[in-house]
Amino acid sequence: METALTKELQTLGVTMSEARIYLAILEIGESRVSSIANKTGINRRNIYDSLSTLIDKGLIFQIVGEKEGIYAAVAPEKLHQLIQSKEIALGAVLPDMKKIFQSAKVREKAVIYRGIEGFKKFMQDMLSSETPIRSIGAKGGWGDKKLGDYANWFEQERIKRKIKVYNLFDHEMREVIGKSKPLYNAYGEYRFLPPGFSTNSSVDFFGDTIVIFTGLYVERVVEDVTLSVFVNRNLAESYRIWFQCMWDASSN
């Protein structure tokens, strides 16, 4: 029978049978297989298999010298060591796993993010990329009050990670930025598109990622905003070239 304790033990990497047997020995004290079987209802063959793995994990030990095997539980503090050993093992292989992932061929993909939570996911992607951010038709969506403290946290993280942002704002943003809002002045540069070229869409790109929005207005993101996200190295490089052309032709 599964209990709250057996469920918790399973999250630490033991099976349900192992958890039940360990808890039974912990409760009974030094135990023979017959006592464990009576306590848990698990058949003897499965008990022997589980006892062997519990010994390997260092959670129980066998008392030598008895005609019939007697088993005792190690103090529960041993579970901390079990977790620590897993963390050490993971730490040893993680650098190599990261190298394999980073050296792999860039994966092309296309996904859709929706709503304010999707917008936050997009902001997290920018931080994870840790590459310069460029925006065409920017509208100050990061300043939307619906984002709450997340926008402030994002800006602090962006500046801490030294991620520069280059915004080509819609013409209407001149008035907003004229109020000296620090959100648009910190660790980045901006210019303005000419009057008559404003839309409710925007294109942002960073690293190998291009994000196309619809549902943006001056410092406002609609609740059901849609973000089309593409990961494609060649396409991202093309956007950077086009951006530079527009940047050079735009006013400060």
C-alpha cells in the first residue's frame, strides 16, 4: 500500500517496494525476511531483490553471522547523502552534456506563444540567448502594466548580463521617450521610423531567433497577443542585415 512517505521516498530514486521495505525495517528494527514479508505483504522473492538494491544504495545493511539473514536500516540522514551523490554525479557529466548540446547543429523550429504569459516566455528567451536584441517597429511593450514587476526584473537581468538592445521605434514613441523613462535608455540605443510607417506589429530578433508580433500598441500588449517564433540562423542573419539598413536610414 502506497503512503505519503513511500511517495516521498520514490522521488529520491527508490522504487515503491524498496520504500515500503525500508520503512518496515526502520519501524521494526533488525528484521528477518519473514518479518518484512508479514509487515509489507510483499512476496519473499521480490523482497530479496529489493534488499539487494537497498544495500547497494547504502540504505540498509545485513548483519553477518546469523543463520537467517537479518537486516537493519541505516539512519534516515543517509537519504541526504543519496541526494548529494546524485548531484555530484550530475555535476561531473553536465559540462560534457552542455558541450554536446551547444556543438549540435542548430535546430530550426517554429512555435507560437500567446497571451501575456507567452510574452513573458519571449522575454525569458531573450535573457537566455544573452545576445544583442534588435527590434523593428518597437512600441515599448515591456512597459505594459500587465507585466507588473516582471518587466523591472527583466530589465535588471538584461543590464546585469550586459545584453544591449537596439530599438527602431514607431514614430509615436518619441513623445513617450521624451518623458525620460529609464526603461528605454538603459544599456542600449534607439532610433525612430518615419511618420506613416507605424503598425500594430513588431519584429524582434536575437541570436538565431526571430519573433514576429501582432497585437502591440504604444506601451500596451493586448491580452491575446500572438508571437510567432522562428529559430533559423540564416534568416536571423538576413534580418540583421535589413535592420542595419533601416537603422542607418532612421533618425535619432
